Amino acid sequence: MSYLITHAPHVRDRASVPLMMQLVLIALLPAAAAGVYFFGLRALGLVATCVITAVITEYLICRIMKKESTIMDGSAAVTGLLLALCVTPSLPYFAAILGTIFAIAIGKLLFGGLGYNIFNPALVGRAFLAAAFPVHMTSWMAPLASRGVEAISSATPLALMKFEHQATSYWDLFFGRVGGCIGETSALLLLLGGLFLVGMKIINWRIPASYLGTVAALGWIFWMVDPAKYPDPLFHLLAGGLMLGAWFMATDLVTSPLTPRGMWIFGIGAGLLVVVIRLFSGLPEGVMYSILIMNAFVPLINRYTRPRILGHKK
């Protein structure tokens, strides 16, 4: 009897990595289309730039390293699309190209490629952009009032709530008619895309459930303590990049825990970090940092939550 030992992602299914990546792309398309609808052709240009740059970067690096090209597995395209969806529509194209190159080269291929990376590559690219281009990454656009009308500068709902205590319509948050990153505005479409992936058994429901549940529970506690100062739990769930992060970033098969108990720990830890950063730091949003920090703990979580081997003592 022979055994095949390989790297993550480990899925007990006949589904291949290219098929899984194709389904993730399909699940992200509605949110991407909404970003183009609300922010115009500028958003479409950034999406195309990031996806094309990601594929070309991975191809060139594989050629330079004399490795078999991995662009056909679709993971580079997914990374490019995810990065595009979590940047502002006003980001310059040169910054988008640099951020995508960093995501693929440093966030993914430096560790050995798909299955070996410790951190979510798209979030690594976004962290680079936030550090290298902080002004561009915080210059927001309001959605187009109608086709052909130029968008104007606008703060995000999280920034308005944190710094000006100004609420945003839940309907606008739910459908996406708010300022923010290209693909994080429509909570409805992100939720539908996430549920599609759960139904197709591409992602595990435990991580988004524990992540969103923790944010809602802690948000409710602080809101009950001081409703004039802290936003209610529904606002926490609908605003910012939480839906995008919970369904498409935290659930990454490579950088998330393998065990059910580990997934609960991961989601609860990330949810705790989001609420702490949103309410008590100088930043209005904390989704990116919460996932990257918890990514670093995944090897430790896997180690201490793995099932006991039959016949071994604890």
C-alpha cells in the first residue's frame, strides 16, 4: 500500500484546485460587478490590472526559478481579484501593480507557492499598499449617483461612525450604495457568494460563523453599555470589509486551521481583534490585521487541536 503525502490544501474530494479556484471566482463575480456598477469603469480597470498583473507575475517568477508554471490552477487570478476588491477605487494603477506583484512574489511564491504560504497573499499585498501608499489607500470615492455622473470624495461608513458618530442607512450598507473598497460595499452579494461556496463545500462554515458571530456578540455588548458611543452589532456586520474577509479571506484553505475546533478558535480570535481595533484603535477598520494576525497562529492552533492518535497518551 502506498501513501501520497502532499501540501495543503487537503480536501477529501475529487475536486481539483483549479475547479475550487474557478468556483471562488464565480462567487466573487457578483461583488466585483457591483463594484463596477457603483464606482464605474475605474473599478473595472483596477480589477483587470490586478488580475492580469498577478497572472503575469506568477508566470515570470516561475520561469525565472525554472519551475513549472502554476498559473493554470487559478490561484494567481483569485489573489489578484481579491486584492482589487479590497482597495479604494481611486488607487493609482501603478500602486495596484506594485501591490499585486508584492502579493504574489512575497506573500505567495517566496514561501514556495500555493500550499506553503503562511499569510493570505491578497492581504499581504493590501498591507504593503497600506504602508507604502497610505494617502491613496484612504482616499475614498462615493458611489456614482447615476451612470455618467462623476463620483465625489467620501468617507467610509466606519470612518463616519468612528470619527463623526454619523450613522449610515442599513439598506445602503446591505446593497452597497456606500463609499469604501471596490468589492466590500455590498454585504448582500458577498453573503450570497459565501453561502454559494459553503453549499459547494469549498469553504467550511465554522470560520465565517464564529468570525461574524463573535463580532456581533461583542458589538452587542459594547452597544448595550453605551449606545451613544458604540455602533450596534448589525452595523458591525454590514459595514467595512467584514463580509469580504469572513467569507473569502479567513476561509483560505491554506492559511486557516485544519481542525473544526481550530476553526472556531481562529474565527473567535479574528472577531475579537476586529472589534478591539474598530472601537479602541486609531483605525476605523481591523479586518485585514485580524486575519493576518490569526494566520500567524494557525500552525500553533493546528498543533494543539489535532485529534489524539489512537493508542497515544495526551
